[in-house]
Amino acid sequence: MAPSTMQEKAYNALENAKTFSASVVQRHFHARSPDLTPCDFFLWCFVKDKVFVPPLPQDLQELKQRIANVLNALTGDLLSRVWQELDYRVGICRVTGGYTSNISRNLDNCSFKISKVIETIFLRKNHPNKWNVSHAKISRRGECNSCKSILKLVDLSDEDFLELRDNFLERSVKKSDIFINTTKKEFDQYIKFINTHKPFEFVLDGLNAAHTFAGDKNPKTLAAHLLKIVDRLSKYSDNVLVLGRHHMHRWPVHIMNRISQKATLFSTSNSSQDDPYMVYAALASGPEAFIVSQDLMRDHIARLDDPKFIWQFKRWQQTHQIYLSVDEDNKFKFLEPLRYSINIQGSMGEGWHIPYDDKIILDPYEELNNWLCVHKVT
């Protein structure tokens, strides 16, 4: 017999998620790994807390009725928070090395299947409300091109941001008294420099940006590319920091002088890793600063060690890293950071947005942008 309520459908969806994630945990994780089963980390405890309250059920029929009442009380908002918790737990597995490509593919398939199930449910003839279901794209600012609503914005809390700012440089560059790909002298000089010149609104990885373009890589051409980018950024803000390497001082002086007129320059030694310095300059400048780089910084993320710090950094990176997109004609544009959550989100009152995977291969810095938009017909 088909389920008669949305709550029962939601319960069945959680049951299916339990079967899927239990098989994933069994195949890929040992017994003490973080629990990825929604029925274990949420549903059973939720039901127990609601059912086993005085006076306790007197017989099996009353117990079944209490369980049914609890399940019928589940709301779409509550299930959305469960999905967010599952996404967070999978993220912890991913950044700590417990996440495999097989799991990634399975979760993508699961998301697509859920989107198809929901599409069928909302379009059925006997549904009490009329819904419009469409496949949509979301702008990088978070606007759905179908219903024009704005997706839920995400960012670090003030507490998480301050914790990341205070721990990042120590964990990514310095381990106790050992400096990674830099020296204590350079480290101290940089900290003093940033404290003197901050805040910055944009922090640009100069060498990375110059090499983004195709064609010749001679000093004059690279300097000209860098000048174009700095010139564009300077139109948005007067507070631009360009991080480079000492060997860039051998680039054409007249071009580098024009760059220095539009931005603040700091050069690290040729053997130093400038990515952690770039991130720290933005963090030290406050939550409104952005980094501009093509580097995904996976190595530096791994050095953070602690799963909480890794999660904080990846959340910050999603909302504060600007990427350069260069076309076949060597014309570039800035890709704004994603400010919105890429999880399933919504409610029965405001409608739903469900991401799914169409298996198209993306560039490393691109995010999934296939959504099922579900909203009431007005």
C-alpha cells in the first residue's frame, strides 16, 4: 500500500538512506568511523526521546501509535537539518582522508534519485497542492533562474572565523619551531608587514594569476597579464595586496611600477610557499576580504590536521576565494565565490531546491550547478 502522508514518505526516504549509508560504512569505514546513517544519528534517538516518556506505553498497540504520531510530526525543516548534518559528517570524512571516490559517486547518484522521487511526488495528480517542478541553475550570488528566490547563504560564524584566523598561520606554516618552506626571518617580516598595512579587500596570488593565461611565459608577457588583473581589481578597491616572488623583481620595471601604483606588493623568497601568506593576509583583514587564486590549496588544508579547522577553512574558502576564468581569446573574468549552501534546502511552505549530478565533468574550481526547483503554483 502506498504511503498516505509526506511524513511516511520522508520516513521511507530515511530508511533508504540508512540502507545506502550502512553499506557504504561497511565497505569503506571501520566500526569507529563517524556515523553516516541518518536513522542512527537522528531518527532512532529522536523517536525514543518522544515515545518513552511517562506514562510509558501500556501495550504494543499504544507503542505503535506513539511511534506513528512522532513520525507524522516530522517537518520538512527538520529533515533539511538532518541532510545538512549528514553533509557535514561526510565532509569530515572527506577532509580527513576517509572519503573515497566511490562514496562520492554513490552520494551523487543518491541525490539524483531523491530529486526524481520528489519530482514524481509533487507532480502527482492527487497532491493536495499544485506545484511547479523545473530543472534550474543557480547564479553564483545564489539566485534561482526558475523561481528567482535566493538560496540560503552560508558563512562562518564570528566565533569560527576568529578561531580560524588565530590558528591558520601557525598550523599551515609553522609546526612548533619548524618553519615549512619559509624562514623565521621572513615569517616575522611578513607578520609585521601585514599588521602595518592591513586591512586589504583583495589579496592576489601574483605569480599564479600571471601564469593563468595561455601563450608565452616570458617576463614581459607575464607582467602584462598581472597588470591587467591588478588594474581590474583596483577599480573595485584601493586596498589590493599582490603577493609575488623575489624573481619577479626582474620583470620589466616600468610594468611593475605601474602595478605598485595600483596595489601593495610583498615578495617572498623563490623557495617559499606564498599560499598560506595569501590566506593569512585575508583572514587578518577581516571577514570581508577575499583571496584571488586558482590554487585549491589541498596541501595546506591537509596541514591543518584538526577536522574542525579543516571544515572551517573549506567553508571560508568556498565563500571567500575568487577564481580567474580565461577563455580561448585570453580574456579573463572573475568568478565570484559561492555564497549559498549547496545542500538540499527549503520547506513545504516556501518550496524546495534539490541539487543533483548530471555526470558532466567539471573543472576543479567549479561547483555542481544542477538543481530541481519545486515551488507552489500561484
